[in-house]
Amino acid sequence: MIEVSRFWRDPALPFVEARRVGDGRQVCYAAHAHESFSIGVITGGRSTYLNGEQRIEVTAGTTVLMNPGVVHSCNPIAGEPWSYLMLFVDMPWLQAQGFALPAQPMSTSAVLYQRLLQGFADLFDSRVPEREARLAALFSELPALLEGDGEVSGEGNPRLEAAAAFIRAHRSDPLCLEDIVAACGLSRSYLIRAFRQRFGLTPHGYLLDQRVQMARAQLRQGRAIADVAQEAGFADQAHLQRVFKQHLAATPGHYRDAGFKGPGKPRYRPAALPTLD
């Protein structure tokens, strides 16, 4: 189960904020509005979405859009669980990109859903190059995606691509297979079989690989192994040690320290990381 709620901010991208909610039953809202433009995806369950005078039931795979100043709320139906990802983007930055506010409050486009999941995965990964340019490209593509004309590169079932993007966006969360199934709308058996054919790994194997990649990036910054294990989503340091060695044939300590040995090398100073509150 994904943790109840987490905010994401990065000093390198001060014009954007994100929120991941794993149990929408515990994060309920009164009607409210934002100064920013808000866009998000429902990744599990269903909820009631109020946007202005419109009342809509939204389910996993739905994209919701809230223009600045529009009163809205999104709350559970009869106590049912639901989950989502939300992005809040400052209007001055969007206006500098030439972005025009959309008229529609929601979309059920599978292509848009996949594209947004990939956008969240890119934002949350500090190793991804040119994240601001990627975000600008997403908003440049948004009008066509909302009209159903957008295309997403990649092979096979777009729901499989959405499953992979969902895993990347939630790789540090305590994901279970049911979370991924709910997010992509595929059966357990089909997801496991088709995902392995498409990516060469089961969903669980892909999640572990993503966590190892996250751990590698943090270890290269000289961070404490126990802290890295916790932040990358491993059960504990021993779990990280075991999986890391299986993937890289080296322990986390050996991998971290190898880059800082030898005469003449400058003392390493860890760089600032994006915060996850």
C-alpha cells in the first residue's frame, strides 16, 4: 500500500509542486481553489470530483484538470479507497511557455494518462536530464493529448507503459501488485505475463531494479547506507545489501567508497537532494 500522503518539491524547479496520495479516504477536502494550474491522475479506486458546477465520478485512468480560481474538491465515494497524483504549476511559468488554459475538467484518454505518469516519474528522479524542458514539452503536448490526437512512443499495450511509469513514479513507496493493477487496469495474470514480455522483468523485478538505480544515485553522493535503504524503499539495510549485490555484484559500501579513493581526489561534498515532505 502506498503511503497516505507525500509532497514533492525541488529547489531546482521552484515553479512546480507535486503530491502523491495513497489513501484518499484520509485526505478529504472542503471545496477550495488554487492560484496555480492543477492537473492530476487517479491511480486507483474512484471518487467524486466537483469542478465548478460539474459533479463527476472519476476512476483509475482518469486525468483531472483544475484551472486557477475554479472551486473544486475530490473526495471518496462511500468510504471506498482511492489514490492519485497531483501536479501544481505556477501560472507565470506556464504563461512563459505559451500555455493556454484548457476548458475541459477531465479526460479519460489512456495516452494522456500514460504521458502524465511518465511526467511524474521524470520529475521525481533527480538523475533525469533537463527536467524543466521535459515538463515544458508535456504542457506543449497537452492540448493535442486532451483532444485525443497525441501519441506516445513505445511498443505494445499503452496500459503496460502506464504500469511501468506508475512503478517509476512510486518506486520509493511500499508498492504491492494490487496498486499496480489498479493503476493500469489490467488483470494480475495478464500484467505479470505481458509486463515480463515487454520489459524483460516482472513488475516486482522492475520495481527492485528502479530502487537499485535510485540507491546507486544516492550512494554516489556519499550518503549513509541505512538512509539510502530507507529512502529507496527497501525494508532495511540488509535488504538493500542483498538486492544491490545481486544486481551489481558489489556491496553498497564498496560501490559508494570506490569513487572516493586514490591520491589527489578532492574531498566529496554531497549535493542537495529534492525534498519529500
